[in-house]
Amino acid sequence: MLSWNGKARGAIMLHGHIHSRGDRTNARNRDRERPTYRYDVGLDANDYKPVSRDQILSFFGL
């Protein structure tokens, strides 16, 4: 999902099962001039390990 209700207000979108490039895709969302708070929580994108809420918030520096 590239757009979601609350995106303009800084809401974080958690999604999975898109077979993305994992950490590279997540890093690209974070490293923009204006970050896109979207995170792929799929196991295939996270070294086959679950990701905690605190890890995601820390990833975005929140």
C-alpha cells in the first residue's frame, strides 16, 4: 500500500506479504527527505524473525 488514511499525519503503515527486498525497501522509506512511515513486517523481509513495535519505532527514530 502506497497510501493510507493518516499518512499525511505521520501514521505508520505496517504491512507484509509483498515479497519486497526487505531491509533495503524499509530503509528507502526511512531515508527519504520526508520519510514514508511504511514498514514491511513480513518475515521474508526481516531475516525470518518477528519485528516488535519498539524496533519499528526505533528504526524511524520515533
